[in-house]
Amino acid sequence: MRGNYISRRTFLRNAGSASVLSAAYASKPAGWGATPSKSMRLGGPVFVKSEDPGVLARAHRALDYRAAYAPDVALKDKERIQAIAKEFAAQDVVIAEVGAWVNLLDRNPEKHRKNLEYVTERLALAEELGARCCVDIAGSFNPDVWYGPHPDNLSPRFFDATVENVRKLIDAVKPRRTTFALEMMGWCLPTGPDEYLKLIKAIDRKAFAVHFDVCNAVNSPARMYNNGALIRECFAKLGRWIVSCHAKDLAWEVEMQVHFKEVVPGRGVLDYKAYLPELAKLPVDAPLMLEHLKTPEEYTEGRQYIQGVARELGLSFGS
């Protein structure tokens, strides 16, 4: 999750049977091809005080970014949407995602209605911009923190409600150029690749895709110790649906309970030597987007670390 270039969080079932996997592979999000990309796309926020789409697009390229978060624009502002699409395309900068960070499972009926309406509008904006996806989390039944833990967040009721929500969103917009995607979360479905595969099968919409944030899937010591294997498993099972990814890192703060903390890429233990080769093998150039860092300097540090790992592996983010 993220929102307007600032930090978005101070933030069970094993269903990986062959039948689920093969059934899920029967559909793909719109816009996917079969030709591997020649280079990957890296992106992140830019700290430029301008509303001019051309200035913003060039600011991304000045940082060696070929992907961007959607600039602020209203769905009704068709002229600005067209200008953003034109200027960013001219600089070979794709819009990776339109964020829609609200609780689709709010237990208050009126809030739920408004949140569903908001995400529908964000998906429509992603379609107008030609963004790779509109992304949210499935939500939470927590009454106090919209993305917080709750025992029922791993329940069949949560799963069924998520299927209903995603179908409503996609059926309302009928996207042809973009997709709707969810992030995995440590305490809300989907928590891993097998649960995501079950959602793909149950939702049964070509415009439903995968936004991959591996840090959100690291919710146990086993996954932390073996995050390289987790990364490979996620790409093996979900790769054909991945349309955009997040980049950050995880460190283990030692105390009497398990506590993983998001840090600048390179300061933690996330296995980027596993992450980047898997990203490079995708059938599309799914953007890798830096997020959750505090300052331009931290973004520079993270960007340079990721670029350095790529060079070491003989991979490229283009130029």
C-alpha cells in the first residue's frame, strides 16, 4: 500500500494443489504478451514541486526511472489525463499503479459503499491513464485500523467477500488497458501465493492481476530466513499475472517477540539476487517501485543499491 508519496503504514490455508494451479492458469489479465522484456523498469516517487506533466516525466528519467506512481489527477479532468499519458509515454515512463488505499471490508455499510465507489473510480482512472494496475489490499474486519489484524481476516467469510468486491469493481469498469490487483498481507488474505491462486480462480476475471510485494508476505521467521525461496515460489506460481511490484527491504529487530521492520533496500536481508532475476524473466516489464522511504536521500540509496545488484547480475533497467 501507499498513498501520495508518503509512508503508507507505520505498516492458511495451503491451497497449492495441482488442480487449483492448472485452473488458475486458464485466464490472464488483459494486455499480456509472450515475449520476455529486454530490460526491467525501476520507479519511485520524485520530489519535484510541479504540476506540469512534462516536468514530472522528465524528473523521473533524471533519476533513471522508467516507471512512475500515477500523478495526482481527477477522473473528470480528461485534458490533464491525456497530457500525463502523452508526456510520460514520450519519456518512456509507464504508470505503474493507481493506489486505492481504503478498506473494502469496512463493517460499516455506508463506509463500505463509499470505499467501493472510491476504488471503482480509481480503477476507472487507471484505465484512462493506461496504468499497469489499480491496487489495494483486500481490506480488514478490524474496526479501528483499516489494514489491521483481526481473527476473521483469514476466514472463508473474508475470502468470499473479497471475491464479491473484486468482481463488482471489475464488472463496473470493464477495463481493457489496465487491471485490478491486490497486495498480499501478513495477516489478511491473501498471505501467500497459494491463497492468491485461489482468489484468481474464484474471481474468474481476466482483468484481475497480481501486485507483488514480497515484504508483505514475510510474516514468519521461516519466510524471513528463506525469503529467496519464497520469492522464487511466488514468481513460479503467480508470475504470469504479476503486473507491478514494490521494492524495499526487511530487517529483524531483536526483542522478545518477532518484529520485522521495513528498511532501505540494502540495509536488510531481502534477497535481491533472487528477486531481480525472477522479475527479469516475466513476460512483461512489470515495474519495480520503491516505496515507504522517508527522504530523497533514502530513495537514492535504495535505487543505487538495486541498480548495483542488477549490474552485478548482468541485468538492466534500461536507459
